[in-house]
Amino acid sequence: MPSRAYVRGATLADVARHAGVSSSTVSYVLSGKRPLSEATRERVRRSIEALNYHPHAGARALASSKSDVLALIVPLRGDTYVPVMMEIAIGVVTKAREFGYDVLLLTNDEGPDGIRRVASSSRADAVILTDIGMEDDRIATIRQSGVDALLIGVPADPAGLDCVDLDFAEAGRLCVEHLAQLGHRAIAFIGEAEGVYRRHVGFAERTLRGIRAGAAASGVDLVHRPCEGSSQAAGTVGAAGAVGTLAGTVGAAGTLAGIFRERPRTTGLIVQNEAVIPSLMSLLRTSGRAVPEDVSIVALCPDKIAEQTVPPLTSVTMPATELGTRAVELLMLRMIGNGAHQVRLIPPSLTVRGSTAAID
């Protein structure tokens, strides 16, 4: 039967009584601030284990000026693709635990005030930010407060910041280059929701920049269309480009209909909004356009989505978990003062699957 101390949550005093030492001795074992005999340390460690004692985070922070907590700030928006954000969070949490850190999840609706709150309190030792805008209003606060911070994303001016991200510009260029090499000369880029571009979110703008550069270099006729990812009633596209009605296709139908109405010779699609991929594939089938015989598709998305689609999608993978892992690794280097600030871009990798083919 468990001890009374275990049931109610053991305290430092419980550990001291169990080990037959003073409370200050237990504190010294935990902090390592004073030399103690190995026998005393071992006795205290055995008592800590026997009582399942967990030092209070606030007490640790007061004693050492460290909380052993990282704050991860994530977006709380309707146009955020939650599965990717969760994969990033998993990468952060898993790697943080390897370094002995817990993760405090915050939302970005507080903006700069949230950064100030973390910087002025002992609740977190450092901050990892996501959903980085090209002119992000949180950047000035980071620079002013001096808080250790890591950005998953790259703003327009990354000077003095530590950032990690996929090289989205190169990813966009790779997508166009692949379709161009297959002979496609009329390509449409189905991008993120309009609000993402209005906020000038970095990954979306950099992808668009890379796609436009690739199209110019390859002599491709390109059109870019934002595509909403919220559940809405929308039209469906017929074989000749006519608009019918179909509810709940998350904005894809209207976008697809407009593309084929304006540019009926479009044979290549590049898709960045992962949420609309299932609807797009369904709409193409109902319109009589076969993939890849009539339309080739390249997506920027996690491998899991690309592999489960029918046919499997040629894609540039979104290394979400790796981004979270690398963010923590780079932040640890920053916190120990190792080296200059840096921007690390993960090189993109395009995997050819069954959704692209040479045009006749």
C-alpha cells in the first residue's frame, strides 16, 4: 500500500524525514550547490524515488532562476492547418524532454503582450514562436526584451534572430521545375487562404516568390489563386468549366472552377493548402479530368497526406516534426551562448509519385 506522503504528494520535508537528513541537505542534493558525500546523496536519491517526489516548478525557478520550461506560441486561427501545427508541437515537446524541459503551450492572440509576459515572469526560460509574418509585430518585442527566442519561420529582416524553416522559396521553384520538365506550360498555384496572404505570413509569401521565379525561368504561364480552407457551400466544376452546386467542399470548387474557366488549357496544379486536397481530387474526378492523364498535381504537404491520396501525390514534404526538433536544438545552443544568431533553412525534397506525368 502506498505511503501517506505518496498519496497526498510528497514534500521536500517528507523526503528529509525519510532520508534522515535536514531539508537544506535535500535542497543541496537537488541543486548541486554544495559538496556532499556520495552516501548522503544516494540516501536522498533513494528517498526521492521511494516517495515519488517532484520538486515544484515555482520553487525550482526561485532557487535557480530557471523554470526548465519552454513556451511554444502557436496560432489560434481558422485558416491554420492544425495537423501540421500539432506535428511541430510534437517535435518540440519530444526534443525538449531530451534536454529536461517541459513545454508551455500559448496562443498567439496575445501578440507582443504575450512575449512581454513570458519575459517578465519565471514561467518559461525561452520562447518558440510559429506563424511568423514578414513584418511580425512580435519581433521588436523579442529584441527589446532580450528573451531567448527561436522562430519557426523567417521574417523579412532576421538580423539578430535565430530562425529555422523549410526553404519554401526553393520548394516552390522545385514544384514548377518538375511540371515544366514534364512539358506543362499552363500551371495554376492553389495557395493558402486569402487571410494568410493579407497577414503576410512568411512561408506563404516565400513559396509564392519561389513559384513565380520558377515560372519565369521555365517560361510557364502561371496563375495564383488563394483557396479558403473553411467549410463552406461552394460550386463544383463541370467538364466544360460550368459551375454547379455542391455543399461543403471547403472552398476548393469555386477556386477550381475559376481556374478552368479562365484558363481551360491548364494541365498542371501546385497545391499548398493541405486542407483542400481531398476536395480538389474529388472535384477533378467528377469533372471528368483524370489525374495524371489530364491534370498533373504537385503538393506541398506532409508525406502522410501525399501517400494516402488516390493516386498518391507527387509532393515536397512538409517536415513539421523536424522543424520542431531543430527549433529546440538551435534554441539550446542560443541559451548557452554558443555562436552567432543564425537562420537555418531545411532543403526541400520532391518525391515523384503517381499524380504527375508528361503531357502529350
